[in-house]
Amino acid sequence: MPGRNPNNDSPMGRIIMTRLKEMERSQAWLSRQAECAVITISFIVKGRLRPSVELTQKIAQILGIDPEILLSARTERLWHYE
């Protein structure tokens, strides 16, 4: 499919998943901490959803990541699924 991300991930998603693995935590844990749906975190990781600046900052704080790193990854091109 044109525009499809074959790795099913995003720059932000790779950062989030790397940090979750380091912390030995899950996407479900992150969703509870961020007070959002698990599917929201899943879509962010897969590059199917670009979170708001506020949610991006909240995720960064929860994961102990410099918010600027996630905010710059947030601006990377989203993959579109048709």
C-alpha cells in the first residue's frame, strides 16, 4: 500500500518502546499513567496517531524523557493507512 509504514512504528513510537523496555513497563501501564486509552498509546507507537502537545509532554514526564526529544519526534511524518 502506498504510504504504509512497513515496520508499523514511528520515531516517537521507537523512543517510547525503548524507554518502556528499559523500565520493564507495558503500553497498558503507560496508558494508565497518562490517563488515556491503551489503543491511543498503541496508535502513537505505530505512527497512526499524533498526540497533542499536552499528551506528548505528559508521556515524556512519565517516562523520564526530555520533552523536547518527544516533541521533535512528534513532528516526524505520520504514516497514512488507507
